Amino acid sequence: MADLIPLAHAHCIPRRGHEHRLTDASIRELLPQVPGWALAENGHALIRTFTFADYYRTMSFVNALAHVANRENHHPDLSVHYDRCVVRWSTHDVGGLSENDFICAAKTDLLAD
């Protein structure tokens, strides 16, 4: 894992197979590094709602996030509304959460700040 550098400065590595799925202990270790994010009800995704003043700012965030996701080759599920965007990170190829989800959650936080 990205123990030596902050998550927001790490880069995603392609992950396939259940052996790359994070254990519950690893998730508990990483979750405090992405404050504001929560585990989805099934524990297989990170989820957070970002709120904005208006549609323009919401779409600016979504477009910036699309750029980051493309650069990292790791893409979230998004639910876009007038004044908010719900971001959901998971790694479908591992059947749950991987380190890539925490890296991208940290990068998402930088965009919102």
C-alpha cells in the first residue's frame, strides 16, 4: 500500500482478481485517511456526497473528477444533481475495495477543497 506517500499523491495500479480486494483490517486502517467518506451499505464501496452552490459548480467538479479518473484509469459511479454529486468508488475487478479506491477518494477531496 501507499504507506510512504500520502494517498492523494499515489497513483493507481491496475488491479484484477479477488487477491487485490482489501481486507476489513486494511479498510479500517485506510478509512481515517479519507475523512468524510463512508463505506456503502454492503462495504464494497466508498461513498461521499459533495455539495455546491449551483449547477455550474457541480458540473465543474464533475468535469475535473472525470479528468482525474481518466488519468488514473479508475472511474467512479456518479449521481449528479443540481447542487450536489454523489461519488462512489469501488473496484469491480476485485469484487470490492482496492487501494485504488482510497487513492482516488483522496484525489477527489483535493478537487473539492
